[in-house]
Amino acid sequence: MQQTYLVTRNTDPVELSVPTILTSYSNPLLNTNTPTIEGTATAGNTVEVFDDGEFVTSIEVDEDGNWSITPDLGDDPLEDGTYSVTFKQKDANGNESASTVPLEFEIDTTAPEVPVISNSNLTALPALATLTGTADANSIIELFSGETSLGTTTAEDNGNWSFTVSQALTSGDHEFTATATDLAGNTSLASNSITIAVDTDSPDAPTISNTADSTVSALPTIQGLAEAGSVVEVFADESSLGTVTATEDGSWSLTVSIV
């Protein structure tokens, strides 16, 4: 006798769990065109990727239940811009899960404009230098003396910034440059350099060339030698009679009033 078998198939849809996204961004502003996004789902299923609701691609879930996606830098990198990425899980029978909560981020790989140091080259400065300049608004400005970082400051909304070197500068020439880093972490090229010649050494004591028996009038002229460019202050006992600047050859003279 021929036997007949009745085969039934359950066609009710299977409710799949929403895939888990393990990747999160403390700063959703990224400076890479190939961010990696990782997560978990049911082993053997596929995870479908959507951007702003549009299907992008699908990826296999490995035997451990892990999945990841990284855009290819050579063939298909992400362009700079904003993204809202969601994921669905799909099994071999075509059953799909609901979408994940969107993973939102922005890609910015463009370096900020090179900052400008506004100070001119200086030949004299106190031991603590204040540098000023302009840069992209809200960028982080890092100051350097040669290759040594001196610290950072933040450009204001109008792009202006200032930075006071915290450590005393030694005598000699100091070359300063600056870089700007935006909120995504892109860093500019180095700025123009300025040189500051710091002189912290006291000048040699000036000399007075008038002789002790020089004729003294009501308006005597005191003269002598000092370091070129230095300011010479003349005293009668402890009272200051005035100041004068030594010339390039170091000579100076001051006519004073004696009452």
C-alpha cells in the first residue's frame, strides 16, 4: 500500500532581534573617511546597512555573532558630511528585524586654515612673552618654540587668540610657530615664524666722562658712555635728574637744571 505523507511548513514570520551596535562616539565629529562600525547579531544572519533610510549594503554575521563594516579607502570611502546610519538583521528566510536607533556622526577631514602670528619680529621683550594672532574660530592653537610645545589656547568666535608663555625665556633668539586643530582633530600646517630676541642681562654700568674740575653752570651737561640703545638715568645724590638714550656708538649726554 502506498503511504501518503502530509508536510506542513510554518509560514508565520519569525521575529528577529534588533542588531546591537557596539560602536559609539564620544565626539561624533570624525576626521576619517573610513570609520569602522561594529556590533553583534545572530550568527549566520546578515545585517543590512542604511544611511538616512536608504539601503547601502549588507554584511555577514560571523559564527561568534559579530559583525563590522569599514568603508574601503580606495574604492568607496565616505565623503565629508553628516550621516545617520541604521541597521536591520535578516535571516535566510527573508525575515527582518526592526531598525536600530540611528548612529549619527559627521565626517570632516579638512584641515583648518594655517594660523597667523600677529607679533612682529622683536628685538627686546620681557622674559614672559605674550603672542597674539588669528585662526579659524574655536580652533585649538598650539604654540611652539622650535620643536618644543609651549601649550595651547583656543581661538575666540571671531578668530582672535592670545597666549602668554608661562616659563621665563632665557636670553637669546627664540623662534615661535603655531598650529591650529579643529574639533574633528584635523591639524593645520605650521604658521609663519617670528623671532623674539630676549635680553635678560643687565647692561654694563655707564660711565660719566665729565671730570671732577669741570666748569659747572646752572645748566650743566653730563655726558658719558653706556651700552648702545640703553636708557641712562642721571642722579644728583638720590634725586633723578632725567633720562637719555645712548646712541649707536654708546655716547650720551644730558643737560640738567640745577637749582
